[in-house]
Amino acid sequence: MSRFQDQVIVAQCTPIGSGALAIIRFSGEDAFLIADSFSKLASSKKISECDSHTVHFGYIITGPKNIDQVMFIVMKSPRTFTGENVLEITCHNNQFIIEEIINLAIKNGARLAQNGEFARRAFLNNKIDLVQAESINELIHSTNQQSLKKSLSQLEGSFSGWITNLEKELLNCLALSEASFEFLDDEIEFKDNIHAKIRNILKKIKELKLHTNDYSHVREGIRIAILGSVNSGKSSLFNALIKKDRAIVTAIKGTTRDTIEAGVYKKDSFVTFVDTAGIRQTKDVVEQEGIKRSFLEAEKADIIILVYDSSTKMAKIEANIYHDLISKFKNKIILIGNKSDIKSYDPVILSELCESKGDISTKTNSGILKLEQEIDNKIQEILKNYDSPFILNKRQYSLLIDLENKLYLIEDLFESSLEYEILSIHLKEALESISHLSGRNISEAAMDAVFREFCVGK
């Protein structure tokens, strides 16, 4: 038995924070016996005596005292997520209650689960493969409907199936290569058949790589930076877009000296708005650092809302800064003139450079809805470009590249006098890469790295 499966593990599997209920999960052979030591069912049964996949009302007790009224969900091996006996206790979401239940479990023989250990046990007990285990983490961290659907599809085995089909094709190539040893005297040639299959596999990998071009947008959500000169109304616009007063708004130039972030959900996507320091020439060291960070945010952002004060004519120095920003980041900029309720000067030279532009007033909210629609359109345009059937994490992508490189080496063999013995060795190496990708052949250290990314209760 693995060092990870020799004890009952316990952890809170709902987020820490306010809410009505919390769930505490146990997994392991003696999970029910441990729970028997600090629980009392209303039916007077013991948890270990209950049928599998049943729900029971009862109490958590310590001595004569009831700690909480709870629900027990009993799931017996092997028809569980981990493949082991699993118990879930739904209690009231008070951290003192949760910690007392977990401490009682530990006192009676359980131990606190490590990051991702429930999913790890499911993998080790062949309930899911490694790609499916990783998709659970992607599912939890999905920031839009697109990534949610793809992660769920991968949990159901879509990417695992794609890998399996590749493996079958390579195994077929290996079978043909090794069969050639038997038919050398008969001059039966398998070269063209194997080469065609290798080219087909490479084509599939190239297509997947081509579409896996913007994983960060799907994984982390959209990042929108609000840039502009001092006192142009960036912070007011930031507050208007997040529907909260997060940024300090004053008439004093240079109030915002550091970036401020806030996340909101827009059109089925998670969006992080970033308010930045006002851009201007200054000798203030602190303000200079803030301006430097503003330009760094422009680099990182998927969309830039570039704000200028439309109530006054733009100075030449200011216009040059705006011109440089637009020239560098044209495709992701929305140029916005603020304070249109006072007066509206249109910097024609800048407007001609930008396809996305508009006027707003953060004081009257005029034009805000139109700007929000423009932002939504930009988000959909970004996500539309990500049309991969799968979401690949860094581990999967690097192993896919490794497999591709090995297949290119195989393809090079066909350019010279082909020796089937050498070909078979290379095919076995390619198959080894696939086994690393699927997780059928993975080291303990690599497994640790995968499940370390999970939270404790998963």
C-alpha cells in the first residue's frame, strides 16, 4: 500500500468563509469506524452499520455534549470517488465547529489530508486517470463558461480518449515495425504505411498546438488595465465598471500611485479590472514607480482602456505619450474621452489611430453602458480565438512537445536507409512519452508536483 493510502484522511472540502453549510470529507478503510467514535445517529445505528450511498441525520458529540446537528453521507468502497470508504459530514459553517470535528477525527486515528490527496487516491485506485485528475483542478478554477465546458469534457475523458487514440496508432506502427523482422526475406515493405501513420499523428499534434495558443485567457480570465493621464477620471471609471467605490477619487493630481485590482464576472467570464497611476512627467520617485507599473500593466493586459480628459485640450507631451501607447498596443486599446458633460475636445490625431473609441462622463454615467458593450465585444473576440478542443496545462503541453520532437526524429529516419530495429527503439520512446502524458508511467516526484496544485479538500 502506498504511503499516501495507509491512513484515513480528513479535510474540509468547501471553501473557508461565510455561508450556511460546510462539508468535511473522510476517505480510508476505517473512515466509518473513526466517525462512530464521535457521532450519534438519530436512528441509533452506527455509521459503520449503515448501507452504502445513504444519508443520515445525527449529531457530533464529545462526552455528554452535542457539538452540532449534522448530515452524514455514507459511501462504501469501491463505488466512491476515491475507491475507498468515503464519509461526508455536512455541518453548520462555523469554523470552530469545523475545526472541532476535524480535531476529533485526528484524535481518533485520521490525519489531515494533503493537497489534492482525495484526487490522488482516486488516481492511484484507477478511478480516474491523471489527465482527468488534472481536469478537476481546471474545473474548479475555470474563469468562464468556455473553460468550464472544456474542463468538464476532459473530466469525462475527452482528452484521455484523444491520447489513447494516439497511443493505438503508435502501437500499430510498432507492431508493423517489429513484424518487418519476420518478413525481411519475403521483401514485404511496411515503410510507407508506418511513415503515413507518423505523419498523421504529427498533423494531429500540430493542430492541437495551433489552437492551444492562449491558455492564460481561459485559465486566468481577462485582464483589463485602465490607463491615462493624471486626473483624467481613471479611478472614477474603475469604480463605475466594478460597481463599487474601491479607488480613491479626488481632484488632486496623482492620487493613485499604485495599481488597484478588482475582479468581476462579465458575460460568462471572470474579468480583472486594474486602476493604474496617472501617466505624466514627474520628479516624484514614488509617482515615477507607479507610472512604471502602469506601463507594465499595459504589457500584461488583454484590453487597455486608455482614458483622456476631453474637457481640455491635450498638451503636446501628453499627446506623444498617448500616441506611443496606441502605436504599441493598438489592437487592444479602447480610447475613451471622459468628462464629456463639461466639454468635448477630440484629439483627432489619436482618434484616427484607434478603431475602438468613445466618449463618457463618469459624473453622469453617460456612455458607460456603450463602453461596457464594447468591452464585452472585445472579450468575446479574445475568447473566440481560443477554439482548442482541450485545455492543456504546462505539464501536458511540455510532454506533448516532447512527443512531437520524438516523432520528428522518427520521421528523419525515413529520409535515409531505414533500419526497423532502430525505428522500433524510437517508437518505444515515443510511447513512453505518451505514458507520461496519461500518467500511466509517472514518478512519485512528478505526481507530487501535479497534486500540489490542488487545494486540500480535493
